[in-house]
Amino acid sequence: MPTFSHLHVHTQYSLLDGAASIKSLVKKAKADGMPAIAITDHGNMFGAFEFYQAVTDEGILPIIGCEFYVVEDRFQKSFTLLNKDKRYHQLLLAKNQKGYSNLSKLCSLGYLEGLYSKYPRVDCALIEQYRDGLIATTCCIGAQVPQTILNKGEEEAEKVFKQWHTLFGDDYYIELQRHNLQNINGTGISQEDINQILIKWGKKYHVPIIATNDSHYIDKKDANAHDILLCINTGEFQSTPKATNEESGRGFRWAFANDEFYFKTQAEMGQLFSDIPEAIDNTNLLISTIVPPKLTRDIVLPNYALPSGFDDQNLYLKHIAYEGCKKRYGGVVPEHIRERLDFELSVITKSKFAGYFLIVQDFTSAAREMNVWVGPGRGSAAGSLVAYCVGITNVDPIKYDLLFERFLNPERLSMPDVDIDFDDLGRDKVIQYVAQKYGERRIAQIITYGTMAAKSAIRDVGRVLQYPLPLTDQLTKLVVGTLNLQVMLHANPDELAKDETRNLKLEEIENIRSLQLIYNGNDEASKVLHDAEKLEGSIRNTGVHACGIIIASQDIDEIVPVALSKESKWIQVQYDVNQIEKAGLLKMDFLGLSTLTIMKDAIKLIQETHGIAIDLDSIPLDDFKTYELFQRGETNGVFQFESAGMQKYLRELKPTQFADLIAMNALFRPGPLKYIPDFIDRKHGRKPVEYDLPEMEEYLKESYGITIYQEQVMLLSQKLAGFSKGKADELRKAMGKKSKSIIDELKSDFMEGALEKGYAENILEKIYSDWEEFAQYAFNKSHATCYAVIAFQTAYLKANYPAQFMASVLKSNMGDIKKITFYMEECHRQGIKVLGPDLNESNNVFTVNQQGQIRFGLSAVKGVGDSAVEEVLQERLKNGPFKSLFELYTRVNPRALTKRTVEYMAKAGVFDFDNRYHRAQYVKEDGNGVNGIELALRYGTRIQQEKFSGQMGLFGGGANLDNIEPKLPAVEKMTLLDELKEEEELVGVFLSKHPLDDFKFIFESIVKQSVKDFKESIENKVPIVFQIMGIVTHAKELISQAGSPYGKFTLMDYSGSIEIGLYKADFLQNKHLMTKNYILVIQGQTDYNRVKDEMRIITHSIYLCADINVNTIYRSVQIEMTPSDLVLGKQEIVLQVLKQFPGKCPLYFNFHDPEGHMNVTMVSNAGINYNLEVKEMLDEMEVDFSFQLNDRWLPLRKDESRRFYNSQKHN
């Protein structure tokens, strides 16, 4: 068998064009014994580093290449239908290190200078500039030489061939491909015709010929999946007729001509080119000239310019660390702190990381100077005293027993990793500062690759195959979120069910069985799954890493290839986050944390409304109000303490010290969650706090004897067994990663060291065994402490300045109407009014007025642009509040406030402050076809014109009757529901009132549970009988997997919202009530499913509130009287009042004498019509009364027993 290596290979990094993963390519090349393999993706080097590592690990020679898009002028970006962007393909391979650098440079400049549409383009001038160390070939049919043969003939093509040959000399090869392409583009010329011309020129000009296959997928059988991938790329159906060039016309789609574009074996290639064996042999000739480049290198830090008077980074770092230490701890630094600081500085000096610390402290200091808030720290960096002293972090590591070696192990040095939180609006300012300091071409973001997950692969394949959308959705609903298709389609469901690590529910196992049944069938659904399986994991698009920033010592495109993204103005490296450090690049995480922005805004509002300047770093960590808030679990809006589960545990824990909050932050996550009940019981003395050894109390006391933090394991291993700081960190890493070999190795060291100190062997065995169990869940205390600080600060603001804090929370969530609604409900619970936008009180965003109420901003109104808001606010600031819409138009530029803009403002209630008018008068036309806005616009325009022309006179226009404000049209007022609909349409929520307000009397009479109570019963799995009432805010009709119709709707009351489903007969009977803005009363019950461990909602009856006759609700009204009431004649007064409301509801008087132990009940001769007015009158007279409901409004539990269902909670 001839020896052959593939030199023209596309991977899945040829986005939506290549269907081959690097792993599968390398696997096949290894199995076939290929000595080398190239990567030549279209226009990019996205996969080069991954490829290099994978191929090198298998002992195969890696060849880094790229198939470029070559154009006449890379700077030309304007084209027409007649003058299109003509792109040729061109293969270039890196021959050596210089070639790799030039290849990388060309690839970068293709993006930075030549990017047009989705194509990074280079031109011949650029290739000539960077040709050193590169090998070029005649490439494929899409290259310039073959295209010239096709379109201009052999003579012209030979000239082009000679130009390329002259440019690359001995590094130019003729590339022959045999894909059996006939009559290319209708020219009558075949691929073999072109090959024969190229062979002729090879002999004539002594240019070696090589055989390649334009490989786009692994095996021949993958051709159809690749074709589907091309359809996904172009948005076409597979049924659309094929065209074999990218510029296919209307009615055709781009496709490959056949199934020959796969990664063929050496034997297949040898057979294909058996008549030209030198084409195979010459691949080895080319390979013999390759000296693989080195893609890995040590990180070189950017140069930090030292201030005058310093010429050594280590000495300067020591200087600013000691200066900062004096500020942190007072003029005289305590000895134990000095020792810690000197130790850390010695490790930093030894590791040559002083520059790193100086760079980070520089941009964090600059951020604070720019009024960008910086978080107290995150991750293990908070364990560094140096970082604390120079201002990188703001949490005292000495106070909280945080460890430097958790951050930087003195015995196993690796690049430190400092992640910094900035307020999310200021983050870009800091990046801009770094770019200005080090150079814009020396900072970059990091590329990310979006892959097709199981559901997206099924959806994409279903669309391309024109499989019905509802049926495609049914397939996706069977997908189990944590598993890939390979597992779901081929693993034994029974074995998956037994696998405790997967924690799959019974219904998920059944879904897997259903998927496998479909997959093994022979219909369209089976085909969809087969093709989706092959495409799952394919790279679909690129993105930008959320927080990673590269800072380099030189222009980054001199080190690695870079690209551009529509998502960011900064360049991005083409290697992903897992490869950049190996490529020699320094990554830092600049995170935008919205919580910092919330606190920043709240502090500003507090200053504006109370005149108080709050320094959150100085607030007392024992603030009583703050701990009360935590103890009540009222932590909506509080950083990392918002979830219902966390709130439940907070109510049980009742934290009293900051250490409790650190612990809860560490424990409330998968794994350690199970230790929270024990932690709570120990805190409250229900369980004893015990220590295996008295010496352990020092480090476990704060966590009630439970090992919560990694730092506790590290400190105790040092104290008990004499571990060094570095070895203690090794133990922490090994336990966290469950590295059994290292754990066992370190155990012998632990036992030996601790036994020497005289501890009992059996106790040591228990301690180490406990650590093995607990430490895999143990959390980084440094991180937990930093985030507990932010949690406490947000809780302090909420507890002490609730309106200002909640206004800032609302502002932060302006783009998410669900969160706005949620936090408005939270405001309602706190007794804080949230008012609609107002012309005179609103700013652009949420604010707090002098009464402590929150106002929506003007920019919250849909259709009101920033320029209009700015115009209003500037004029109001300059000349005071507005008296009316008429005055508004006399003071602002009418062009800034269009009629449509003002209409939206009026409907949203912006002009409600002028109580002379109602909203309809602004927007509804009178008999002459004119509305209030039009009148105001005409009036304001006339006044401004007169002012401009000087016609208002010396004392203004008061004497001119024409300048008196006209009256708005007298039109019918909008109904409350119409007003609320407009508010929801324009602002997204109900503002002026709640839709239930018109039915509040019914609500207060018959509702047994609020939606919040109802949801809590479900969350706590407590079965109940319910009667709830609310407005339908969203409704949708759906089709189940079995093809049955069902519906879901969201019901909202004063306390919150819940989604309810209607199925089968319930849906058919009540679907007409699933209508947005309908107000419903729903009766039913919940039951608990033991097997599925979930609650089931069962509806019995649904009523439309508008159809409920109030008179049918009440069985009787009971008036309670005492002897003193009789003396005062109160019963007669009540009777006289109630006679005004005759009706059929029986009225009873209950006379109760507690001293005489007498109870007498009397019934009135006449019944009453019990309604809201009656209730208010009785309340006003301070009468003690109650009412009984008719049976219809007393829901009972029905026998809804089903298999596996039980009304008792399963313990």
C-alpha cells in the first residue's frame, strides 16, 4: 500500500461546511497509519491549536494550513450585481515556524483588513508580503488557476500559473483532485480535463504534482449529513435543486456534486491515483520539507512602566504593598501581618509575578478613579494579603482565615488567576483604559464556538428535511437535557436508570425508550434522528467570551491569529479559552456584575432623596435590620440569596453573624446542600457541635464543627500533620478532583505526620475519611466570603433604604418584563408604591420621589425615544415643572415630541398629574376630528412662533385671548380595563391600578389562597384544596407528544403569578376562558405523586368573574353584639343602615355576654344585599361581623385518585 497523507482537509471549523471533528479525523488517520495530516479550513485557523495538540499526541506530523479567500483588492468592500466580489480559493501550508507566523498574520489580516460579509479575504499583494515559509498549491476547482482554465482558457491560465510559480518557486505544487466532476459550470470541461492540463504544466515547468482529496467529512456515508449541514448554512431545504457553486441562482442551492469529498484511506487514494503514482509519492516529498512549528510558548507579561524612582518591579510592588498595609491596619503593622506580607512577596518575587500584580492593581485603581465600582474580590485571589493591601481585593484575608496558598501554591507555581468584578455599565471603560495603556492591538477578547446540541440538531435537521414543525417539537421534547444523542439513542435505558450519577427521572427514562423506538424505525422521524446524531456537536457559529480579556506584550496578531466579531469592537483571538495560556497569552477576566450597578445607583438615589452619603465598605456587619431581613427570608433582590430554597433555609437558620452568611453561600449548591439541615440544627443546639480532636475547634467553630471550606482542610492538615502550605494545597486539589491515587499517597503523609504528634490512629482515620467525603463538596472560602460581602451590602440597602434599593433593582432589569413584574410584586409586599411615569416626577429611568414612592422612568414608555426624554428633562431642570401638556408644547421643541410620542405618553398616564383631564381627552378625537394632543401642538407651536417673532409683547401673552389654553375635547372616559391594557401595552405592566381592583370585593370574600400561598404549597409538596382568583396574562394552546390538544395560561393576582395547565376534557370545556385579560376564579386541588416526587394540579371548576352574581355568593351575614352594644342601641343603628340594602341574604345578630355566659342568636325579618358598600359601612361603624359563603364557593376535595397518586405527602 502506498504511503499517503491528506494535505487538503476541512474540519468542522469550516463553519457549516466541514462536518468532520478533529478527534474523528485524527482517529481515522491514526488507524490508517498516515504519517502526517494537514488542517486547511476556509479562511480561518480556529481549529489549528486543537488540531496541533491532537495530532502531536498521536505521533502524527501536524501540518498547519488554511484555504484562503483571495480577491483582487482586499480593501474593496463595495460591489454590484454586475461587479460581484470574486473570490478564489488558495491553499497555503506552514513549512516551518516562520511559515506559521506568516500564515497566522495572513489569516489575521484577512479579518482585520479584508473582511466582507462573512468572508475574511486576502489579496496577492498580501500573500507576496508574507510568503516566506509557506507552501502553495494550485488548490481546488475554486482556485484561480482552475477557474481561469474554465473561464478564460488554457493560455490565460498558464500565465496565472506562472505568476504563482514565480512567487513560491520550489514551494509551489500542482494539486490534483479526482471527485468525478463533469461539465463544470456548464463549460463542458471536467475536473480530469483540468488535471491533464496541470500535469502537462508540471512537466513543462518542473513543478511536482501531489494528490489530495477535498475532505469535508469523515466517511462516504456521512455525505448526506454534510449536505444537510450545507442546507443549514444557506437556509435551504434539501429538496431544493442542487447547484455546485456558491453563487447559485434563485431556485437552486449550493451543494457538492457527489459523495466523494470524504477523508479517504491511503489505499483508496492509492487506487484513485494508481495511474499517477508520483502524485501519491510527492505528498511524502512535501512532508519531508515540513519542520513542525511550535505553537506553545511561555507567557510573556505586558511591560508595566514603573514610576520614576523605581527600576525594579519587585521593589515597587513591595513599596505599594507596605503603603497599602499601613492604610489597612494603621501606622504600625502588627508582626503577624508583616510576616504574612513578607511571605507572600517572597513567593511573588520567586515566581516572577510582580508584574502581574502591578498590572491588575493599576487597572483596578484606574477603575475607581473613573467611578467604576470594583467588587470586593472573587475566587481565590481574596486569600492574598498583597492583593488586599494594593487594592485589588477588599476583603481582609487575615480576619477571615483566607489562604494565600489557595491562590498561589509556593511549591507548584502556575500563573495566578485574578477575576475582577466591575459594575456592568463601567466594565467597558476599564477595557478602554487598558487598551489605551498597552495599545489597542495588544488587547483582545476570546472567541467561543457555539455547537449544535441535541435539540438544535433535531430542529435544524427537521427544518431542512421539511419534517412538520409540530412533530419536530415532539421529538425535541423527548430529549433529556443532560444527555447527548449518542447516549440517548444507544445506551441501555435500564442501565441509565440504575446510574445514580445521572439522577434521571422515570419519565426521562421513558422518553429515552421512545427515542430509541423511533430511531430504530423506518420512517421520516427515524431519518431525522439519524442525521441529527451525526450533526450533533457540529460548530454552528462563533461568539465572544463573556469576560475574558487578553493583554499581550506585543501586537497579538504577531503571536496568534485573530478575528473580528460583530458583537464587539475589539479583536478576538482565534483560539478558545482552553488554549490561549498554552499559546503564551495572559488572560484576565473582566466581569460585569449588575449587582454592583444596582448598589451604585441605590447609593446615588439615597444621596438625592435623603442627602446621606453611604460608604458600603464602612457599614456595620452586625446591622440589626439586615439580619432581621435575612431571618425573614425576604431576600428578593439580594445578591445570591434570592432563590426560594435559600429563603426557606434562611428562615430556618435565622442567621445572626456574618459567618452564617459565608457558610450559606458555600453550602447552597449541589452536593453540600444536603449538609444544610445539620448545619442549622447545630447552630440552634438541636444537635451537639462535636470535634474529633480539641485542636480542630479553632478552624471549625465558625461552621459548627462541619467542614465547609477547602481552607479548613488545608489549615487542619498543617496543624495536625505538619503539612507545608504547598502540600496542603495539593491535598485540597486532590480531594476536590477525587484523584484517588494522590489522596491515598497524601494519606500516608498525613497519618505519619499526625501520629508523630501523638494523635490516635483510629481518630486520624476517621478525620481523613470524613475529609474525603466532605472535601469533594467543600467550597472556596475566599470566594464565598467576597460574595457574602456583596450579599450583606445589598441586604443592608434593602433593609434600610428599601425604596431606593428596589428602584435600582427595577432599573437593572428594565429589559426583562417578567423580572420587572416580579420585583414590582416585591415592592407591593414591602408596602412600597410603584407609580407610573409622570411628566414632573419621572427621570429617564426608575427614581424615588419625596414620598418614598418609586416612579417609572419616561424611557419605560414604548415609542418614547431618548432624545424626547432628554428634551423634557433638560427643560424641566432649567425652568421647573410643567403645568400641562399645553405648557409642555410651549417650552420644548415640537420636533422632539412627535404626536405619536405624546400619544404613547398620554396613554401611559404621563399627564395624569393634570387632574382637569382624563387620558381619553388627549387621544380621542372630537366631532371635528381633533384630539387634545393636536390642540396642544397647535397651541404650543403658535406660542413659540409668536415668541420667536417678538409678537408676545413686553409683558408676554397674558392679554391675548388667543393665547389662553383651549379646553380638551369632552369625550367618554376610558374604562379601567382599557386604561390598564394600554399601560401593559406601552410599559409592559399594570400601573395605575391592579386589574383585580374592580373585583376586589369578590376576591376578599371567596379567595382561600393567594397565588403566592398556592405556589408555596406546591414547592413544599403539601396537597391542598384551593380557590384562587386572578387575571390571565398569557395563554397558549399546544399539542402534546401524543397529538392531543392542551393549554397553558398564566394567572396573576396581587401576590404573584403561576402557570396552570388544562388537559383533555378540562381543556375542551374551558379553553374559551383561556383568554388574555379575563379574570377567573379557579377551584381545584393538588395531589402528590410519590413515584415522580412531584405535585399535580387538578382543576374542578373555572368561573369568569364578570359572570358571577355577587348576590349568590353569601349564605348569611353574622353581626356580633355585646351587652354594651345593646346599651348604646348599636343594633338599631345597624338595622336602620342595613335596611337601605334590602336583599335575600339572611342577616343574623349574635348576642354574646361573656360574663353571663349567654349566647343568643336572632334573625332579621328582612334579608340584605351584602356588597362592598355594606362592608365599608359596617367597617366604618366598627361593627364586628362575618359572613358565610354558599356551598358553591366552598371547594371540597374530590376523589381524584390515580395510580401512584396520594393526597398525603410522602416522607
